Amino acid sequence: MFEYAPAPESRSIVSIASTYGLFIDGDFSDGKGTFKTINPASEEVLAEVAMAAPEDVDRAVAAARRAFGPWSALPGAERAKYLFRIARIIQERSRELAVLESLDNGKPIKESRDVDLPLVAAHFFYYAGWADKLRYAGFGTDPKPLGVAGQVIPWNFPLLMLAWKIAPALAAGNTVVLKPAETTPLSALFFADVCRQADLPPGVVNIITGAGDTGRYLVEHPDVDKVAFTGSTEVGRQIARSVAGTGKRLTLELGGKAANIVFDDAPIDQAVEGIVNGIFFNQGHVCCAGSRLLVQESIADELLDSLKRRMATLRVGDPLDKNTDIGAINSAAQLAKITELSEIGSSEGAERWSPPCELPDRGFWFAPTIFTGVTQAHRIAREEIFGPVLSVLTFRTPDEAIEKANNTPYGLSAGIWTEKGSRILAVADRLRAGVVWANTFNKFDPTSPFGGYKESGYGREGGRHGLEAYLA
């Protein structure tokens, strides 16, 4: 194995203020309190951020409502100019935003730099192109915006989830009040500065920060017309109950327990790379992570040997080091959940393995881990761990693989590895998953819709389908 010298990205690229307020009606203002956001790789406090109280949410929604009339009245081509401008500014500031995302989230800089930020800009470019073509999107000849969208996003892809939510909403003529996750508020607040730099009219985008109560007040606000949420299934259920009967439009993108199915004719080395990318990308903090590996019995030993060799080369450490493959777990609470479920996996009889791995002394870290000897009765095969933990199950026939893959309350994504195109189509057609990748995994594109079935939520984001949730 090669020894890699440290190759740290410069932290001086981004300037983080000591305090941040709420972005309402085009200006920053104080909340009723503050909370600290920390670097999960070092536990260093990055900034103090305003905590939005109910009256602050009221102000943000009122600002969005005032801005809705003029914004929705703009010709689509004029709205597109703002979206194009935002996309270009994001590209210009991409290095700064990538460093910020890695500091606040813990993900490796090569992922925030090479995956997240290009996709963020691409989503704004894509929906800018739709802004003057809504009548051709397939949702009626004269589609209308809904009004004020209340959006709540998670901590695993803060800026990318912001783009997934805000870009189609603005393109369709809606205005937005967005609440980022409590542990990763900084990139959304920097995006507020991007909006000002783009001369976006005040009130079109409002950013409020806080904990769960802030998000709950936002989604239950009587003057919000549309709610979009990405996060846990448990919170998604609560939101669905709270908006039931209110007339609000709702989309939910929730948890997952994706099956990555490897057949005996799959190219082993290619499949191993897909497995590693499927579960260890972003520390496994991915709702569509391939956290269940279903491998055909006849190649199980060969594939596992190759997978372990590949895992031994993964580098865990400083997220700002360009050589790092696996960064820090986002929070102490998430680390505790991953640790607890992993210990349960061992206690229930699954065999645990991790490569030799020296973890840093400070921060929140978890070594990449696989469990073999897993059955469908194990909790690690049924519950979303949301960390770098892979459960390995085997199968003998395609029917058994499909039955095991579908034996989950979730239905967000799946992967198929085989050289036979006919098998890909036949198996994909029977998998109850919103997205099925063939001989790849975790590939995203703004032109392609994303979403799930069952307890993974409903509605689609991305593509022209992502516009439907914001149009009447």
C-alpha cells in the first residue's frame, strides 16, 4: 500500500464569522437565542448561530408571502436570470463553499469539492432552463406556483439538499423559507449571501436556523402552502400527520435500507468499487446508501476477500486532507446510534470486521465496518444505521435475491451487478425501489428524478418531475 503524505486543503479559503443571524427579507437579524455549530472532526466551535423563535418563523413566512406576488408575476425568463446568476456564483465560490461544507459537516473535501458543489451548481443551471418552459413540463398548459414553500433539509448533504429544494421552487415561481439542520447551518447561511450577491429580491429566499421545534413550527404554519422535507422516517410521519387535512402539498424523502445485489457473473473488481462507493461514500450518511449487500453464494468468499482488501486501503482522517476517503461522523448523537446498532449486530451473532484503522483522538469517528453471517432477522439488516456499516447477506437464485431485497419497510434505492442486460431489466422491474442503479451506485444527475416508495416517502425531486410538487 502506498503511503500518502498529507495534502491538506487550506482552511483560510473560507472566512467564518463568530456569529450568524437569521436571513429574513433580504437581511440578517438576531433570533431569540443562539446555539453553537462545531467541526465534527475536532469538536472545535465554528460559530454561534441564531435560534429562530415562533415569531421569527412568522416574520420569515410573512416576508416570503409579500415577495410571492412580484416574484411569481415575473416572466419565467426573468426568474431564470436569477437562477443562472446563482449557479454561476456558486461555481465561482465553489472552493470556499466546499471547504465550509467539509468543516461543518465532516465529509472529505474531495467529496464536497468533486461531487456536492458541481451538483449544486448543476441543479440551479438545470432549473433555470425550465423557468420559461413550465407549460411544456407536462403538468398542464398554464401551470401556476403554489405560494410559500416551507423546506426542511438534513445534515448529510446540506448545500446539495438546499439546491434540490430551492432551485425548482424558485423556477416555478414560489418563494421559500428554508430551515437547515441544526448541526450544519453554515452553508445555508453562506447561500443567503450568494442570494444577496445575485441581487435576488428580498423575501424570495429566507433562511431560518434552529432545532426541531423551529422546523415543526415552520411546517405547521398556516400561511405555508407547500412543505418539503428530507430526513428520518420518524419525523416524516410526524410531518405527514401535522399537515393532513390542511390542503398543503407535501413531499417527503425519508430513510432507506438499500440492497446492493451482486450476481455470480458480475465483474468482481468493478462490483467491489461500487459496494465501497455505495456504503462508505459520505461516511454512510446517505439515505440511499447500499447498506445491505446481497451476494450470490457461489462468489461470496471471493467477493468478500476482495472487498476486505479494498477496505484496507481506505484512509480515515482529516476531512480537509485531499487523500481522505472517510471523514468524521457528523455528531456525537449519530456516532452513538451507529455504535449502538453495531454492538447489537455483534450481540445478535453477526461477525464483525473492520480493517486496521487508527482513528483521531478528537472528534467523532467510526471505522468502516462489515458484518457477515447476517440474516433478515438481524436489526442491522432491518434498521437504517446511517453510517459506514455494511450488512452482508447471501442468496442462491434471482427470486431469492428479489424477495430479500424487497423485505424491508423502505423503498428508496437498489443496485444490480451483472453482465446480463436482460437480468438487469427483469430484476429492476420487480424491485420496490424508487431508484435502481445498474453496474454503478450513488450516481446523481439534476435531470433524473429521485424518490422512494413505502416508508422512504413520496414525491420526486430532480428532473421535470421535481417541478410537479411546486406547481398547481
